[in-house]
Amino acid sequence: MSLLSRFQALAVVCILILTGAKGSSAKDSITWLEAVAPPFFIHEGPLKDQGYEDLITDILEKNLPEYDHTRTVANITRHYYEFEQGQKVCNVGLYKTPEREKFMYFSIPSFFTYPTVLIIDKSKWPIFGKSKSVKLEDIMKSQKFIIGRGENRSYGKFVDEILNKYGTKKNVFTYEGQELSLNFFKMLKLDRLDGLIGLPEEAMYQAERLGIRDQIVTIAIEENQTSPESWFSYVACSKTEWGKQAIANINSALLEQRPTDAYRAAYERWLDESSLEGYRKLYREVFLKVRE
């Protein structure tokens, strides 16, 4: 074999080796689905990327180096479509429901938040009894109030069950779209809703954003106080073999990161100081004990 032929053969071998090495080390991918839903995700303004789901996604990305990570913003219905189609998608914080478990795998709990509350305009507090807590079932059964509900949004197991059982066109206004929470607050102030359901920090963020913080009241929902199940959110991935492996890797990252101050602080920054001590106690004694 001539020197030139040997050189050409060696070049081919090197190309094959390099191509094979590149192929064998190619990373798998995860697309993280986000919604326009501050303070979970914040996509604009001075607090951009500082929502608590933004920050937890950052932590997970850093601790899952075996994946290439991308993020995409879409409404909840689009999220459902991506999951049902078995795409390589995950969401960092969803409530676990029987309907969702049909096409999603869920991690161990990724968030411990205070449970959803009833959010009302302060002027309507008297018609809700000026109480710090209400029984949602009684409110829905009365058919006297119009409550805002996001299409395909879960508010936790117990609240969902009541809304599904007693909700009608007369007492529930269902809406979907970008800035879902913000639009519901605007409807609340225009007296088109008597109340809406959301998380306490969501209520305060939107009220502050609209300059109406002193006009908003949050009322605890009694059915939400009986079990920690209503406090937990989970990472969800498509129900495929890819998703099953992704959840296994995500669980490992969560077990390592959940006890850290940085992880806990992602949500804590949205609490008032009076809530911190109680939250940290429950975080240690309840949330961190759930490992499966």
C-alpha cells in the first residue's frame, strides 16, 4: 500500500472514531414547559426569571448534566397536548391527579407550598361571613357565588373534587389564556367574579402588581387543611420509557437538592416573615420525609 493510500485509510479511521465518539456522547434532551403564571414563572420585568418555578428549574438543570435543556412557554392545554403526544417534555411543578396520571409520570414532591385559598375582594368579605376559613362545598352548593376556574388547571385533589362535583355554568366561570391569573384578578375588581381560587403568594403578587393589595382578602379552604397531599406539587414528564427514566434521574436530583437552603429559598422569598418559622418546620418534618 502506498504512503498516500495509508494516509487516506488512516484519515477514514480517524473520522469514524470521531463520529462514533460524538454519537455515543450525544445527550438526551428535556423541554421544560412553562406558563405565563407569576410568581411561579416570571418572564418579564425586574423580577424576570426569579419565580420559584424558574429557580427550581435552574437547580434541576444544573444537576441533570446528562440532558440538554430547553424551555418553552405555552398555555395549559398546549402542555396537555405535548404530554399526551409523548414528547420529551416535563413540568417542574404540577398537582398530581388521576386524570394526569394517565399520560404523565410524577416525581417525588418537588414543591411544598401553602394550599390554595379562596381569593375575594375585601368588599365581599361580609357575604362570606367575615371568616378566616370557609367550606368550599357549602359555597358551591349554595349556587349564590360565581367562582373563577382555570381550564385544565388543578387546584389540588380536594378542591378539584368539589369543583367537579358541584360546579355548573351558573356558579363557575372557566377561562383559559395567557396571564390567566392576572385576568381573573381584573374580573374580580370589575365584580364579574365573587371569588377565585389560587395560591396565597399568587394572590399577593397579582394584587401588588395591580396596586390593590389592601383590597384583596384570602380565605383558607377548610377541605384543604386535612392532609399534606394538598400542599405538594410534583415534576411531571410524559408517560413513556423516556419519561420513566427522566423521572428516575429527577428524583435523584430532588433527593439531593431539596434539603439545601437554596432550594427551600426559591419558595420562601414569596412568604411574609411571619410565615417563615411555620413553613420551615413543616418543610423539615413533612416535606423532606416524603421520599417516594
